Amino acid sequence: MLNEPKMMTFFINCKFQLFTKTFLLSVLLIGHTAIFCSGSEPIHSLDFSGNGPIFLSKEQISEDLNLASRLFRDNYVRHPIFEQHGINWEGVFQKLESLLLKDINPVLTHHFQKQLIK
């Protein structure tokens, strides 16, 4: 009679140990997958620290806008969808270029970057 409660406790502990080991192993494997196999990269913020020139010439603005337009057209997934719904991206970039080039004074790089992001 004395051995029966000990046997029951042993089986309960054995099941608990098995459950605990299985749970910890699954947490370890899922945690490893979530940390090391995420498949994404962090989004780095834009650097407005002043590493570039203070002012941009009109040629630099035109070249940068043409390059941004090409990158946008080639890499933005929704570009064709918005074009089908009537948004003229060439017109948008031309408006931005005319807005930035109309001033006699050179454009600050910071202002150019802010307008491009808008």
C-alpha cells in the first residue's frame, strides 16, 4: 500500500517532465526560427546628418529626380496600379522638378530630400 502513492506520483511527475521538456524544446525551436530565420531586414532611417553637399545645383536636382523616377517605376510594386487609376507619375516628378528649379537661389539638400519624400 505504501508503494502505490509513490508510483502515482512518479507517473504524474514523469508526464509533467515529458510535457515540460517538449514545451521547452518547442519554444527553443520556434524562438530560433523567429530570431535567426526572420527573412526581413531592418528599415534604416534616412540620413539627414549633413554628409552630402549643402546646396544642390540644377543639374544635380534634375539627375536625382530622373534617377528617383526610374527607381520608383522599376521597384515600387503599386506603380502600375496607380498609373491604371489615373496617376501620372511623370507629371508628378515634372511638377516637383519645376517647383525645385523655379527659384533663383540654389536649393538646400535638406529641402530637396523633404520634397522628394513628400
